Amino acid sequence: MLFLPQELLSKEGKLTEKERVLLESHPAVSYEKVKRWGEGYEATQVALQHHEEWNGTGYPSLISGENIHRWSRIAAVAINFVARVTQRRYRNSLVGYEAMKQLIKDQGVRFDPVAVKDFVRCLGLNPPGSILLLSDGSIARVIEMTPANLLRPVVRILIDSFGNVFREDRGPQLDLNDTPKTFIARPVNFQDLLEAREHQTPG
């Protein structure tokens, strides 16, 4: 993507057919660059195939299933997740939980189901960095997942149930596995939370 025109990458709205073809040329360009840099076979295949999809509807070669290199199948899952949680000029980012739900929905269609399951197992349903509303009314950031229970990560409190706000590195750390009465109510978008607090009027 580094070799594509910036105006193409920042364009809002639908691409023209010519722009779409140019955009979809970047895996082939990347392949040639990585090959020229002397990287190994696996790296060149990731560069070439990271937009191929499990059902054969990706690009540039429309290959499918296990014909796609294993590393490319793993990279495709990670790249899609990052794209979904990254703020774009033309759309809002998804919270980690919603991005994970989309990946799970697309497993066996766009993505290798084994790669998706391994990705979720590594990061959890609420990946590190996710902001959560807990059942006691506190707001916390996920700092570590626990493989034994994907629904009970280790979190750091940002705003406690009394409304006290902590610096991000100073809040109490809480392992939800050790607090059975406290659970995840729902994920939240922290930017929306900040904006809501800014617009609150004194009671």
C-alpha cells in the first residue's frame, strides 16, 4: 500500500474501475519488492496472497482454500482485524469485540476457519486494548486475556463504580476470573464515552 498514490488511499466514496484495478495491483507490486529484497518464499507469498479469500473471491489470483499459503491465510485474518479496529477518514473503527464477531462470521467464507479460531484463542473475544463496561458500572481496559476463559480477561480500571477516574497506568488491575460477581456487561467505544462525559451537565 506504501507504493500507491496517497489520494487513492484517502479517497472517500466508491472507487472507479480504474482506481479499483490500481488498488488491487498492490499485492503483485509488494511481491516484486519483497522478492528483490531477498526475503524468503514465505514472505513473498504473504506479500502476494494476503488479499486472497478462502472461498476464492479475493485477489489477485482468485485462489481458494488450502491453495493459499498458510502464512497468507493467517496474515489475512490479522490484516482484516487491524483494518476493522483502525479509525478511517470515511468510517468509524469497530470495537475489538465487534471486529472479532465479524471475523467469526466470515470464517469458512472469507477466512480459513482454523486461522480465525487460533486468532480468537490468542487474543480473546475482547482483545487487549478493548474498553469494557463491567457489571458494577466501572469502565476498564483489557490488558491480558486468559486462555482458560475468553470471557474473563485481566483488566485495568479506568473509571471505577464511584466515578473516580484513574490515569491509564494507575488504575487497579482486576482478573475477572478472581471476581465471579463482576462480569463484562458490554464493550464500549472509548471515544464515544469521552465525548459523552464532555457533554454531561452537572447534576
